[in-house]
Amino acid sequence: MACAVSGGPDSTALLALAVAAGCRVTAVHVDHGLRSGSADEADIVLEAAQQLGAMFRSLRVVVQPGPNLEARARAARYGVLPSDVCTGHTADDQAETVLLHLLRGSGTRGLAGMRAGLDHPGVRRPILGLRRSETVALCTTLELTVVTDPSNNDPRHRRNRVRAEVLPLLSDVAERDIVSILARQAQLLREDDDLLDQLAAGLDPTDAVALTGAPPALARRAVRAWLSCADPLGRPPNSATVQRVLDVAAGVGVACEVPGGARVARSHQRLTIIGGTGR
């Protein structure tokens, strides 16, 4: 079992719990080199791994400064981690993710948040039901040294503002713990999302007549899955792209552009993807 361990309390608790569960564990640390002293964090993870009886591996990636730094660093990290790596995401992370997706205008899939089991790009999140306070308490009890990442307090990152400002305010307004509510709602929406995916799988996205006659929720999912499979990187299309394809199916136009430099065209009531990178 490979565990992505940054050295923070969440991933360190994941490492400790994996060892306690009897797994043969490797702690994998990725150094982005984005701040001074980041290399020292690998030594802290190594110390925790040795203390717990786990193996250790250190990896380094290069992330150039510039826009979308957080997203690019995350992509670089997952690019070198094992495909079925386990991460230390908690219920608090889940609540933050749901709110961030809400702010972006996501539909059911985004509001369903993260999955505990395998998900793109193959990540497992076995402690998604735990709270951040519990991981901190576990590390304290086991006397494990953890890393404090100063970037987690940087208000330039939207997630940090959601964590420090939005969630406390929502809990105050609701007069209850909003994190547990959001995590429970995400679980319910995941179940709905899975059911809709199963129903949409029976719909042929290349059949213009079938798409036009299907319930919109299923038609959108069928097209989204079709375009995602056709994309070399498996990237899902946005809602505007999906709607353009549905308009072509309905006869509003004969073709439309889709990401990757490709086009979806209709001929004899059949849709086809023409051109594009990797197609």
C-alpha cells in the first residue's frame, strides 16, 4: 500500500493507520521545491516512517512559478505518485471541495465531492470519514512530528479562504457543524450520481434521435462520458460543450467544436467526432 505523505497530520495519520491495519506500507513523499526548507520535510516523513515501521520513498518534481500554481503542483504530484496511491483526505477536505465545486457552478458530480475508493486518476481516500481534528489528535497521541505548511494559511488560495472563513461562518449561521452536513450530502449525491451514470450507460451518445428523446439529465451524462473517453487525457467537457453537442443532435446545427481541436458532426442522425489530438 502506497501512501502519499506530505508530512502534515492528515497524511501522517493515514500512514499510522495503514501500518496499524497490518498493511505493508510505503510512505511516498513528493517535494515540489516551491518553498525554502521543503526538502527538510522529506526527513520528517522518513522519521515518521521509521518510527512506525513503514518503508519510505522520496520523489521530486519541478513546478515553474506562474498562474494556477496550486493546480499545476497537484497535477505534477499525481503524475509521479503510484496510480493507486492512498491519500489523507478527510471529511473537512470533502466539505471544502463541495463548496469549491458549488462556487464553480458544478452539477451533481461536482457536488458529490471526492470518492473514498478508486477515482480518477486512481486515488484511494481511506480516511475520508475522519475529521481533521482526529488526525491531529492521533499524531499527538503517537508523538509523531508533523509538518506545518505555511501555504495552508495563504488567503490567495480560495480553498484556504473556504476553510478559514466560509466554513466557520456557515457553521455559525446553521448553529451546527456544517462539515458533517456537507460530507453527508456529498455521499447522498454520489449515490444519485452513480444511479444516473448506470441509466445513462444504456443510451447511445452517437444516436441523435435517442439523445434528443432521452431525459436531459441522461443525455448530458451520455455525451459527457462519450467526449471524456474520446479525449486523450480523459478530461470531461464543460456544460457549454455538452449543450452544443446536444444542439447538434437536435438539429440546431450540423456540427460544433469540442475541446482538443475536434468537431462533433451529425449525418444521417448519427454523431461522430472528427479530428482532434489523439483521435
